[in-house]
Amino acid sequence: MMRSDVEIWIVDDDDAVRDSLAALLAGEGYHARGFASAREFLDFIGDGARGCLISDIRMPGLSGLDLQQRLLESGIRIPIIFITGHADVPMAVRALKGGAFDFLEKPFPNHVLLTCLAEALARSPVGDRERIAGTLARFALLTERERQVMALVVDGFTSKEAARTLGISPRTVDIHRTRVMEKMGADGLADLVRQALLINAEPAASANP
């Protein structure tokens, strides 16, 4: 029995990855459909489509980020989960600012993707408001220095770069970064970036010591 009446679209130029994900999702009761390129998916998708897109970032031709932009320009709003083996902070920031639901680095356990997918499909305006309220409450617990470190981290600064900017040691930056991750309840960099965007914290906006 299908778990929902929505489709899960998988865009990845790697046949093995695409087939593996499709098999995983089919085994969980999802209706999964694979596409070998962003162009192939764009030729397929239409207005009113209901589902969730799982897309690689780096692909020949149009990249995952290019695909995201084309969908936005076409007025197609669907949750997107990006997967990549070459993640970096600027890429994650761009994807999340563009409205991506999450950003997963390969390799990842199957249960992580399945949980992320379930959350993306269950997303609602009420849930979004609760998520923002929770993020703001956690952010309020950060010290001024922790907020400065958080702003630099989500802007892609290394510990050494952040240390030079703030006039403290890299070790101290690492300590603050650990505390930020714990207080914000972030399970990774992408999650921290997403929370920073929720509170309208522009990268490095709070970096002045």
C-alpha cells in the first residue's frame, strides 16, 4: 500500500544511486520515480505537481542548484532535499536560502533520509510557525560571543578565520561552536544554517565583537 498519494522524484546522474534510492523508497511504500538529469525532470514536472524532490547537487549540465532556480522561476514550489558528497557551507546556504528543506551529505544512513522525507511531506504553516518560535527561543539562550561565532560559522568561516576576526584563539572558537550546536539543538551544519535563516540572521551580521 502506498504511504501517500504524492510522488517522490529522484534526480541523480549516477544510475546506481538513483536505483538504490528508488528501491529504498519503494520498500517503504512510496511511489518513487527516477530521472537521470535536471533537464529530464524539468521536461516532466508540471504545475500542480505534489511530491518531494530528492536531487544531487553536482551533475553534468544543469546542477541541482540550477534545477532549484528553474523551479522557482516557473512558480513550482515543492520541498527539495539535496544530497551530495561535496558539501560546502556556501552551497548549503544558497540551497537553503532558495527554499530547500534539507541538505544531506553522502554517505548517510537510510533512516536519516527517510526521517527527513517524512518531515518534508508533513511540513505545514502551523509546523513552520512552531519551528520558528522554537528556534528563536533557543537563539535567545546564546551569549553575545556565541551569536558572533554562529554568524561566522554559517558564513563558512573556518575556526582560524573566525578567531582572527574575533581576536580570540581557534580553540576558543571551537568551544563556542560546540556550545552553539548544543544550545541550538543542531544536528549538523545544514541544520544550523537553516536555523540562522529562520531567525533572519544574515551571515556575519552579528560578527562584530
